Amino acid sequence: MEKTLHKDLYFEPDWFKKECENIFHKEWFCCGREEDIPDIGNYKVINIGEESIFLLRSNDQKIRAFFNFCKHRGCQLLEAGTEGRLKRNIICPYHSWTYNFDGSIAKTPHLDVDLDNKKFHLNQVKLDTWGGFIFLNLGGEGHLDKQIGNIKEQFKRYPLDELLSSSKYNYSVQSNWKVIIENYNECYHCAGIHPELCQVVPAFKENGGSSLNWETGIPQREGTNTFTFTGTTNRPPFPGLNDDEKEKHFGQAIYPNLLISLSMDHVAAFIVSPEGPDRTSIDCRILFHPESTSMKDFDPSDAAEFWHMINKQDWNICEKVQKGMNSSAFEYGFYGEMEDENLDIRKYISEKLDITFD
């Protein structure tokens, strides 16, 4: 069996700092949905490691992202972790330097500043979207399409950009972000951790989850076609799906931090945000089509509550993994053959941090 990543990569602040610098500050990462910032002036502040960024819908209806500091003396412009709506400008709370929604400087009280000089404009972060999800690239290099690869083609029939977050859950998990990705990447744990899920999808517990083909989809129990307690719903399938997509379940991890699980009538999306070596926040969205949300008897709870149960089971076991790995006797673990997908995270980390493992 192959070794896992070394214990240090799940605990040591220096390794976490390297991950932030070489992954979350250089790669495209997901930070939300376009629907989060619906109108001109709406903003949302996010943190990645020690970096604070805010998203803002500008007067031209574009969503832009900026590093969260004033160009005068570096004061933070918007409070960390907040969201809301600005009326006309971005105003620094320190000396009232004022910026337009496109990041250009508009006013510098009592100072003669060349407002056309871009060195006084806010530092903009490269932003792109796919499927209604917002991605940022702090390093400003590369194209999102290249990083997503063939995932765009794989899920082209799902109307991801039209979907609405009808249910949201925010979780704080006391584990390293890679533990959460590794857990998502395998179903070896499903029989023991998710008995209710395995009632709907028996394939998840067969042969330790070693025969799952995510490219062609995972078959569900006969008579079921979605992720709810009964495996059924009154919601219709997304328009345009093929026969397999109407009956099977699909999922994908889009590195470094977006996990998506697709049923015929809804999508569960997980935006994983590392807060420290042993702390991770997870923004979970249960997304539905507008045709479903407009139904008179629309009720997202059948899917949302099912996912909330599954999530709590996963986060609980991830926290136990983090606690167990903290033992002085633990150095590294092992991947079984049904956990081969987890080798991807090891290879991914090795490449991005330029390290090798025995």
C-alpha cells in the first residue's frame, strides 16, 4: 500500500503557510457563487489564510475582487467576514480615502493626489466564473479553463450556472482541509459512516467502495434517482440531462477546494476554506433549478436535511482523524486500493510544494 502524506503536513504551521503561498495564493480557488453578490454595491469579504479579499458588484454589473486594504496607509477597508451593500463608494475608515466600485481612487481628503494614477487604485484580484461559481487567482497567472480541464465537458448538460442556493449550511470543522478532501475522494468509509446513504446507493458499500466508476456515474437502488431519505422527490430532472444523468449520481473534486455532487434534481456543492493547519470552514450549498424553486409545493428539505446528516457524519469522522493523527506514535498512514483517488491529493501537494515522498 502507498503511504499517505506525512503527519507534519496536517499540523505544522510552516507547512500550512507553504500551502497558502503555493496553492491558494497561486492557483484558482472557489470562493462562492455569483448569486451571493446580486446587485450593484453588494460585497462579500473572504479570508484565505492571512489574506483578506473582498468581492464587489460594480456599476457595470461585473463582479470584481480586491485585496482588502487602503492604498494610503494599508488600513483594512471592509470588516473581515462581513457582507452587505455599499451605497456609492468604498470609504476607508481611517482617513476617508474613497474608491469607486471599479477600484479607482475617487477622493483623498485634503491631499492633492493624481486620481488617474493607477498606483493609488485598489489592487485587483483576477476573477473568473464557471457554472455560477466564482474563482479567484491571487497570483494572476494561468486560465481557469486549464485548471478545470475536462470537468467542464463532463458536466456540460447540468445547468450549473442557472441553479439557486435554496439551502445553505456553514460548518466549522476541526481538521486539516486535506483530511476533508481525502474523505470526499473515497467511499471505503461509506458502509460504516453513512448507513442511510448506503440504503439509497448500495454500490457505495459493495467491495469497500472499490468498484465505483465516477465517469459513468454511480447507480442507485432500483426505484430511486436522487439523494433524499427515500431516494425520490417530486422535483423533475434538470432539463437536458441524458438517461444516465437522470438515474445515476455523479461527483467531482475540483482542486484545490470545490467539491460537487450531482443528482438529477439538485447539486450539493462544498467550498472548502482552510483557516489554519487544523481548522477548516465549509460553505455547503444545495442548489436547485428555477423550475423547481417556482413550484407551489417546492420544499428543499428532503435533499437538504439528507445532506446535512451526511455532512455531520463526515465532519465528525474527519475530526477524529485529525485527533488520532496527533498521536506521537503516528507518522503517516496508508492508502488502500479503493483509496487510490487519495493519491491525487498527495501528488497534487507534492507538485505544488515541490516536495518528494518516500
